[in-house]
Amino acid sequence: MQGVRMQNVINAYKARTNFGELLNEVSYQKKSIVIQRANKDMAALVPMEIFQAIVDVPENGIELYSNQRIAEFEKADAISADLKQKLDSII
């Protein structure tokens, strides 16, 4: 996984046997820990602040943002086309 330091990766067996310690690291030291099974990233333990930020994004939030940006680009394109037409008529 890109951006995750090696010391923050643990296999599932060690995660299970050291779960309380992992919870303390995540909660108090604000570490994020990737849990692997057979060297494959399966899950992550993250501080509640990060989890809450993910959960608080409305399900359609990205789509709404994308539609808003598309509308802004379409408006800018229309203004550019109108400006080009005016400049062409002057030249």
C-alpha cells in the first residue's frame, strides 16, 4: 500500500493477539495500522477522527461536487466561446 510505513503493517494473527495494544496505538498515538492476511492488505485500524471524516461525507457528496464542477466548466466554456466569437468579429 502506497504511503503506509512498514512499521504500521501487521499480519492478522498478530493483530488478533495484540488487539488491545493496537487500539491504544491507534487511539492515543494516532497511528493508522494496515492489517494483512497472506501479505494482502485486508483492513485498516484508523483513529476515530479519520473514520468519522470518512463516514461524514454524504453518499452522494462526490457526485454533487462533480456535477457542480462540470456546471462551472460548462459556464466557463460558454463564456470563452462567446468571448472568442466577439474577438473574431472585431479582428
